Amino acid sequence: MTTTDTTAGNRPSPGRPRAASIRRTPRDFLDMFAERWWIGALAGAAAAALIVVFRPHFEPIYRTEVSLLFEARKDRVLNIQEVVDTTLQTAAELNTHIEQLRSKTFADYVLASFSTAEAELIRKAYADPLDPDAAPPPLDAIIRPNVTVFARRGTPILGIQVSNRSPEAAALIANRHARKYIDYNLDNASTRTNSAIVFLRNQADETRAQVEAAEKALQNYREKNNLAAIGETQNVVLQKMSSLGTAVVAATLDQIDAKSLIDKIEEYQAGNRDLLEITQIRTSGQVADLNNSLISLLTQRTLLAEHYLGEHPKMKQNEAETRETRRMLAESIAKAVADLRARYDVSAHYLQRLQAETTGSEAQARELDKISIDYKFLEQDANAKRATYARIMDRLTEAGITSRMANTNIAIFDPAWVPDAPSDTGALEIAVKAGAAGLGLLFVLPLGIGLLDSRLRTPAQVEDSLQEPLLGVVKHMGKLGETERARIFLSHASHDLSEAYRGIFSEIEVRSPLAFPKALLVTSSVPAEGKSLLCCNLAAVFASHKRRTLLVDCDLRRPTLHRLFGVKPDTGWVDWLETDPAQRPTLPVGIVPVADHLDLLPAGRSLGRPTELLDQLSRRETLQPLLDNYDLILFDTPPAAVFPDALMLARCCHEMIYVCRYRTVRPAIIRKVIDRFHGTGISLLGVVLNRLPQSKARSYGYHGYGTQSAAYYKAYEEQTPA
């Protein structure tokens, strides 16, 4: 019999990646602790008891403390600022002192101060009474772990608390820490002051050399540029530039005036106008006299013409004088025009010389300014270096004075006293260790076992780790017997379980794309996961929906269904297959009616060759008569991780359901088995999580069908509609 193609949504492809880990939520960790807390409690109680019973011998511990006062400001004998200021300015500096007191450097400084006798006193109390010949611990291992430094809130006081087995040693160590910390700060301050003095001396020598070099450069510059008379030279140049500026203005105006007259003369000449109309021409040289003479001669000729003819000697004399005067007047006008042109040329040449002289004077003035500015820069640089040198020398003098003065603001506020009684006998330490061990095991052991337990527990883990749909959850059936559990749906003994099976049926109807008739295989990984009980109740649900259902027991190694329904295993499908095909009836003789629309086909005789019989059962000609008479054939198979029987039947079935029991099988095993079924081509509808405890159903965040209590469903059915 061939299988029908399934949709891609029903099962993943063989190459599809699967989740490699189980997702953990805070609720999972809470459940791990709730399920196994008693293991952690027992282990923790046992560990605490062992610590108390076998506790080591403890010597009494004596504690004492010394207080150090850090003054905010010191009274100064001299008004000199220290090179290294040790006064307390902020709370952060107090924290710095705390860290210095805790440092290994200071610890080594203190350890080096103990004499041989003092070291013997401290180590004597730590000798092993059970082994007197054994050497006591080293001084560092005794002192450092037992010294505590703390700040007194709201005050500039630090406390140093010391614990020791000897009261005298405790007081000695505390007072030594306080005294040596004062010395430690004085040594540091002195060292840093001496370093500052050396630095200042080096700086003074370097700055003095710079001052000498700057003064020498200033003197050389003064001699090179003759700066002694630079002021007078600048004044002369400035006066010269002022005179040149005035001359340039006058020459420019004269040139403009001459140019305007020349332009006017040329305009008159171009228009044949009389140049005597121009005042400068008319008043130039002999032009005015000659012009007046010409006017007189012309007036005289007019008078002579009234008395004489043209050939009269007086008339000819007058004509000759007039002609000569005209010639002389024309020459005088031409000379006046030439003088104007010469005046223009002289003015232009003079202006060019003035401008050249002005340019030279300006360059000279700029050069003098540059020399003056450079000199001022050199002078300022020399003055700055002299001032820096003076400040360094002043600071060097102050540093020398402060280096010879005490420079600390720390004082012992309250010395340590020898304690009268021990403050710790070791009981508290034993209690803390026992409590820590007990509480640690109480929480760590349950969680550790829970993390190592990778078996399927929650509905969310089914979908996350298997990457397969969850069809439903069946709760643990409690004290019901085996037969009662198999007939829970038929007997209506439990409302909540019935609803759970109805929910699984609904999921199958929604997810299955195949029409009836069809064959449905049910299997699991290992025995006792509840697949047979699921088959019985699921077949009853299909039958209640008027589906002709045949429930077939295919577990030939350990047949179960006949016992669950109270049927004697006289005959079954094994006997039917053993019959000669020519005499074999169409339907097996061993089919037993169980309920309306529900029949049971037991296995019958148990033989030692199950795979051969299952191979024969899975053939088309064998199953086709059953499919012709039933809507659904439900095969109950052996566990697929143990036996190959379910894989044999997978070839003849259309769809399958995989059953997982709560906290029974790891996801890796289930994934391997499911991958084998994917290789046969069967469609996996989903997984059913079986026997989930009533208290875990809703606490795991699963709200599927049947998760409410039986009383809830019964009350709902009995409630009268409003």
C-alpha cells in the first residue's frame, strides 16, 4: 500500500535544522527547585552537621583598634606653600589614605619595622599545639588578613582594627600600623620634596641659560641695526614723508590745471575760435600789449580811411605796422601755448620724481617699523625668561625651607589598648560555614540535578526541542486502574481527561489534510509511555464522532489491548494471516465490537517472528479489505526506539502520532526516532505529552484542552444558563 503525499507544514524535511538546546525560563528553575528541594535540604543538613561535628580547633581571637585623625588644615609657621601638600581637602583623599593603608607596599613597610622579639611574640600564638615542632605561619600571613581599615562616617578619622590570638600582639600591631603610617607619609613627602628640588634646580639652570641667550641676542640685534638712533631716524623719515606728500598734492594740482588749459586750447583751435578769449593766453607775456597795439592800429586805420586813400603813405605805413603786430601777436600766442605744454611736461616729470621718492621713504619707514617690532619681541621674550627664572628661584628657595620642616597632618587620635577578653571564639565562623554549606546545597543541588535532567517535561520543551507540533497533553490519571484508564472516554469517568482526548481529536482533524478512510499509527520511544491508553481513548473519540474505527494491536511481543478491553486472546490478525490466502475470509474472524462504531482486532497468538508478520500485514492486498470496511484503522505498535516494528508498519500508514511520557525520555532519542519515520514518508501529525501531573499542567504555561480540573468541567455543565 502506498502512502499519500503530505503537505510541507506537517513535518520538516530531513535536512531541516533542529533545536540543539532546551529553552529555560525562570519558571523552569522554580519547578526544578520545587521538585527536588528535599534532596538539597537533606544534603545541606548533612553537610552542615558534618562541619559542626568535625570543626577544627579554634583559638580565641582578640580585637583592638587605633584611630588616626587627618586634619583638614595645618597652621603654618611661614607663609610658604609646600611642594607636597598632605592636608586633607576632600573625602576622596580620605579614601586614598584608606587604600594606601590596605596596600601591600605599606604592609611590607610595616613588616620591616618589627624586631625579632616582636615577630616571635606575634607568631608564638599561632604555633600548632598538636605539632609543637612545626614552624608557625609567616608574619605576613598572620598580620595582613587580620587588619581592617575603615572610615568613621562624617569625620576625618580612620580606624585600624587588628585581630590576633594574642592580646599584646594585637595592640602592638595596631599601634605600629598607626605610627608607621605617619612615618610613611613623612618619608613620601620628603622624597617627593627632594625630587621637586632637583627638578627645580635643573629648571633654574636651563632657564638661566635661556635668559643669557635671549639677552645676548637682544644686544646683537641692537648693535646690528644701530638701534641707539632709530627714534631720530624714524622722525626724519616721517617728516620727509609729510613734505613729500604736500609736494605731491601741489604737483598733481598744477599738472591738472595745465592739462585742463591745454585741452581748452586744443578745443578752441579745433573750432577756429580766438585763443585770446582764454585768460591765461591773453595775459601771458607780450600778448596783452601786442593785442592792445593791434587794436590801436586798427582804430587808427579806420580814422585814416576817412581822409586818405589806400595808396596814401600813412595808409601803407599803418598797414605795414598792423601786419607786423599781427605776426608778433601770433608768435606770442604760440609761445604762450608752448609754455603751457612745457609746464605740463615739467609737472608730470616732477610728480614722477616725487612719487618715487615717496615710495622709497615708505619702504624705509616699513623697514624701520619691522626692526622696531622685532626688537620689542626680543625684548619681551628676554623679560619673560627673566621673570620665569625669578619665579623658579623663589620656588626653589621655598622648597629648600619646607624640606627641613615637618610636613604631615596625621596624628594618632586614640591609641590601641590591650583587650581584656576575646571577641571571637570561632562559633560564629562555624555557624556561617555550616549555614553557607547548607543553603548552597539546598539551592545548588536541586538546580544542578534539574539542569542535568534533560528529559521532556513541559509542553514548550516538546515544541522547542523536537520542532514538531504538540497535539495535546494528557494529565496523570491518578489512582485509576489499567482497565479504567483505557475506557476513560467510554465510561465518562473523568470530564477533564475526556476533554483532553477531545482536544487531541480536534488537533488531528485540523492538521490532517487526508480524507477518510486512512490508517493512523501510534507509537512511542520506550515502553510504558501510555501509547496503548491513548489508542484506546482516541479510538473511542473517533467512534463517538460516527467514524467506523478499527483498533489493531500490533505489539506481538507483549499484546495489551485485549486485556484492557477484557477480551480473550483466542484469535486475532496473526491467525488470519496464517490462514491459507485461498481460504482466508475477507475480514479477520477475531474482530470484537467494543462500542458503537468501534471494533478491536487483537494480535492473537504471540509468535517469535513479528517483523515477518508485520511485513505481510502492511501489504496493500492485506489492508485494503479493512480500509473498505472502516473509516479509520488505528495501529498500536511497540516502542520505536526499542523495536523496528513501527517502522515496518509506517510504510502502510498514512499518518502517525508520537507519544512522550512526562520526564521519561530525552529529546535527542526522540529526535532520532522521528527522523527515521520521516525517512519512510509517513506524515507526523504531532506529539502527545502523556501523564503530566495535575499540578504542573497549568503551571508550565500550557492552557490547552483538559488542563482544568474535573470539578471545573462538571460545574460548567451543571450551571443553569441565565
